[in-house]
Amino acid sequence: MIMEKISSFCIDHRTLLPGIYLSRTDGDINTYDLRFIRPNTPPFLTPEALHTTEHLFATMIRNGEHKENIIYFGPMGCQTGFYLIVRNMEHSEVIALIKNTVDSILLYEGGVPGASGEECGNYKLLDLESAKKACRQYKSVVSNYDETEIYYK
């Protein structure tokens, strides 16, 4: 079977820097690449940081003012970031949502949402401090981001 490359494999990952990128648009649905780590440049996000950030970020945005517009938030298998899929949102709104959510994670105290065997398939792989460390680093990259910077170079 001959398969076409998917769009995300057409981006030169050797030159991709951390940031927020518009990965694709499908009608009123936009997929954003939240690149925390430069690809192929360790250290990558630890499994604990990736998993905990996923739990916190997804829970926070699905409880926020844009909850009806959120389709998906989840980790990249390469451990360099996350995908955020939204509908009917302006780029500036998404960037603000990302920045605000990162700030909320940095301020968060308490138990990680979904941290039980009943709620999660690998609930022991959660660590709030590692998620905060990853978000602190990401915040330093995206704090001045605006919609003019979301396009792959």
C-alpha cells in the first residue's frame, strides 16, 4: 500500500523550534502544535511531565469559557509537545487560552485530576512538579506570542 505523507510529517523537524503553530485547518476546526521541546534535541518531556500536563491542561480547558469549542488535547508520541484541536476560535483566542492555561498550571496546587486507577489507565505516572517545570519552560517561549507567529517557517 502506498500512503501519502500526512501534513505533520512534511514539516522539517530539524529546524522546528518550540512555540505555538497552526498545524492544519479543516473547515471550522484548527489543530495547533504546542511544541514544548525542539524536536530531536533531548532532554524530551518525561512521561510524567507529558502525562500530568495532559491531565491538567485538558481538564482546565474543558472547564473554561471555551469548553464548547474544545475537541481534543493530547500528547505527541515524540515527547516534544501536544496537539490542541478546537472549533470556531480565532487564533488570538487560542493563543490566549494556551497562555492562560499554562499560567493556571503553574499556580495549581492540589491533586492531579484523574489520578486514580478508576479514572486513568496509568495513574501512577503523574507528577505535578515535572508538569510545572515543563510549563515554566514553555511559558518563557510563548509569553510574547501572537497570531503572526503561528505559521511554520
